[in-house]
Amino acid sequence: MKITKINSSSIIFFITVLITLSSCAVEKRVIALTSQSNTGYSDQIFTSIPYNREDWGGWIDVDGDCQDTRQELLIASSKIPVKFKDSKECAVIYGEWYGAYTGSTLTKASDLDIDHIVPLAHAHRHGAENWTKELREFFANDFENLIAVSNSANRSKSDKAPHEWLPPLKSYWCEYGKRWERVKEKYQLWYSEQERIILNQLAETCFE
């Protein structure tokens, strides 16, 4: 797999094209996954630099149109034209979103969280502890690592890796595993052994 190098000069261009999120197109079959999360292994890798959410910044408005990353993603992933809070069109309040983690359909923006496929805290523990503030902000706002999901699903996941948490909707496991790996390869983040085992099993769900 080709690794995309990240450099500071690319930061200002990273939302020039909105990515329309899609689920895995192939038919999937369900296999029994052997979770490693109860074997005494802890994914809380110790680093010399403690994780601090504030170091990763918040949603940003790259193009200066008053719509930050969250709003841009809600607009891009809604199945119908969205409705805004007011005529300024800065904040989305209504649309129609498919919750890929649960299979539910959501219409109120307030019922949605924007999940980082690879959580920020996980990235910190797997190679990002020495990143610059600029690169952390890039990662936190990278559409390739973002998906609109239900509040409850996002909060259930927290900062867990695939061997600790998977989407309740098993038909999304194929795409979830692919997106997780794409992000980790793109940013050259390392994998734990337990994480790698589950990702290999998720890949098997992509075959008929």
C-alpha cells in the first residue's frame, strides 16, 4: 500500500474536495471474532508525553465560509439537502444520515457525533505523541478519518481499538477495518498484535 506523506504545506488544502462516505459495496459474511480485550492486554500504551485532547485542536473552518469540519461533513454525508439553523448557513440542524455503526437513520444533527475512525487518544499512543500541533490538527480534521454516527455509538466506542470495540452492525465491519487501516497507514501509526489479529479477521468479512 502506498503511504501518503503528510507535510505542513498540505494542511491548507485538505478539504478542497468533500469525501462522500460510503459503506463496503461487496456482500459480507459474518465470522466469529475472537476478542483479545479480556486476556490481560491493555491498549493503554505508556508514552513519555501524556495525552491531552486540547493539543489536537477543535473543528476548523479551512475555507472561511463559516462551516467548520463538522458542518461540512454533515452536509456532505446527508442523503437529502440539509436545513440550517439560520440564513447564515453556518450550522446544520436537519438532514438525513445513515448511521453506519448501527444501521439507524438519523434526521436531527444534534443526535449525531463526528467520530474519529482512529481515535485521537489511540493515535497518540501509537506513534503520534511527538507530532506537531499542526499535524495533530490536520489529523483531527481529516475527512478520511471522520464519520457521522449516533451519539450513543460514538460514546460507546470512546478511544477503543477494533480488538476492544466494533460497530454493532456487523455488515459494516468490512468497511470499518479498511478505513481503520487506511488511516493508520497514511499516518504511519503502529499496530498492536491484538489489533492486527482482529483487523485480519475483519478483512475476511469482505469475502462472499
